[in-house]
Amino acid sequence: MPGAIYAEGLVKTFGDVRALDGVDLDVPEGTVLGLLGPNGAGKTTAVRCLTTLLRPDSGSAVVAGIDVLKHPDAVRRSIGLSGQFAAVDEYLTGRENLQMVGRLYQMRAKAAKARAAELLEQFDLADAADRPTKTYSGGMRRRLDLAAALVVSPPVMFMDEPTTGLDPRNRQLLWDVIKRLVSGGTTLLLTTQYLEEADHLAHDIAVVDHGRLIAQGTSDQLKARTGGERVEVVVHERDDIATASEVLRGFGKGETTVEDHTRKLTVPVTGGAKLLAEVIRELDTRGIEIDDIGLRRPTLDDVFLSLTGHVAEEAVTSNEEDVKK
Ligand SMILES: Nc1ncnc2c1ncn2[C@@H]1O[C@H](COP(=O)(O)OP(=O)(O)O)[C@@H](O)[C@H]1O
Ligand SMILES: [Mg+2]
């Protein structure tokens, strides 16, 4: 059974730019897929194809069980979309905007009013509800945009970089809302440039670069591909390095590396915190004094770097420079 969002071989070109170069996706119902990639990777193009706003050159897509190319209108009724291109009317108040969306979806006036009030509360916009949205800050607009996508609770949601450019407080607020939404059973495809965001919100992560999926898996699986977790120990006495190295060899899943001048030993492991505790006990039993010990897990930054040969954040800058030329 294909998932709630399914795509096969999506290709979209703009002139000689292959924005999507054969993308396959399968998002099980009730889960979150994080589409992660730098600026220009093809994320927005993918979202636009899946939400009927753009017709792919080739490939197929099924969303909420409906063929996107054959029945775009039916797809539109089953999805919510928030992102860079969603419209909020500047001259209406936040409340009016949300009520209008409700009416567009054929809600009765009273129900639309109640839903708007509920969302304004939830998104911390109640105080600003009756001001025209042109007076809103960037973070407030973003929240209103997301609230608008949630007026009717669609079974499938798309969010295109929902938190790009937000301050940490607003980002946290949106994360909380997104988590609550997903716990209600919504299937979500979320695009992001932030590795941390995908790590935080997504069950599965698809890494996209130059219109292609270059890796897919859970955050842990992607991290494991870069070598997985390691134990790092700094011993107090240089003379203990040899013994400590022997101890680590007993626990490690690979070669122990030693940095003499910092007295730091590193060994790849599996087993997490429990194993770490055992290592500490064993070092203690042997009478080895340690200055520092820890379990180091690769971050998604490490993952991106090892997959693409460049850092996600750096790629953003170089892309912007390309545009200026
Ligand atoms: N309407 C368009 N016309 C021409 N080129 C486009 C258009 N939309 C996107 N592109 C190009 O397609 C590529 C992917 O863009 P996009 O999907 O917006 O990436 P992302 O959302 O990951 O930043 C980029 O090289 C972009 O310049
Ligand atoms: Mg985009």
C-alpha cells in the first residue's frame, strides 16, 4: 500500500535547470517526512508538484489516495499547504483572514468564527487578532500562515520551510504546534534547510541536493552512515594511555585512535549510554583517572557533509552568491 504521500520519478525542468531529477517518495500515513536540503535543492518544486500547483514533466504522484495529475481539484480539497507562497490578505485582520479561509472551505459562519478564535489562541495571536495583518511582524505572519493552513484539519499537510528566518522562540512555538498536529494523525511533508529541525520533527528524512534524493532514513540511520557513535575519553595521566586504550579495545567496534598531546582516546561503539557507564566502571577499576569522557553522536551536519561533500549552511551562501552574478 502506498503511503499518504507517494511519488515516483518526478522530473521538473526550468530551461536547462533540472529542479527535480527523478524523485521518489513514500510517506506512511500519520508520519512526518522531512525533506532536507540547501537552497535551490528542489524542495519547493517538489512541494508545488505534489500540491497540484505545478505540473511535473514526467512521473506520477498520489496524495491522500488521489492521483495528483488526474484529479487535482480533489487533491486540493484533501490537503493543507503553508509556505513561501501561501497567501495572507494584508488588509484583513488576522481573525478575518482565518474566517475567510473557513468560508472558502464551506464552513458555516459560526463554525468558521469559532475555529478562527481557537487558532488565534493556539498560535499566540489573540492579542493581535483584530489588527490588519500588514502590521504583523514576520514571525506573526508565519504563524498566521500556518494557522490558515489548519482551519480545516486536512489529513495531509505540506509545509514549505515553515520556520526559515524565525527567531528561536517562534521556531519553538511552531515546532510545538506541528507536533500537536502530527499527534492528531496528520501526515506531514515538511521542507527545511535546518538539520536540527528535521532531526526534531521528522520520523524520516529525505536529503535532497540538485533535484535528487541522495539519502533517506531515520535521523539515527543517517547518522549511523557517517560512522555512528563514539566514546571519547581524556585520561589525566599520559602514562595511562596504553591501559586505557586496552580497555577501550574491549568495548569498541573498531580501531581506537589516540591523540597523544591531548591524551584523548576515541573508539567507535554501539550501545549508547549503558555502554558508556560500563566503560567508566572499567576505567575506574583499573585505577585510571579521567578528565573527561563522553558519548559523541554525529550530528546531521556531519551527515550532510559526508553525503554531499559540502555543508548545508555554506551551500546556502554560495547559492545566494550565484544568484547575484
Ligand atoms: N519558476 C522557476 N523558473 C525557473 N527556475 C526555477 C523556478 N522555480 C525553481 N527554479 C529553479 O529550480 C531549482 C530548485 O528550486 P526550488 O525548488 O525553489 O529549491 P528549494 O526550494 O530547495 O530552495 C533552483 O535552481 C531554482 O532556481
Ligand atoms: Mg524553497
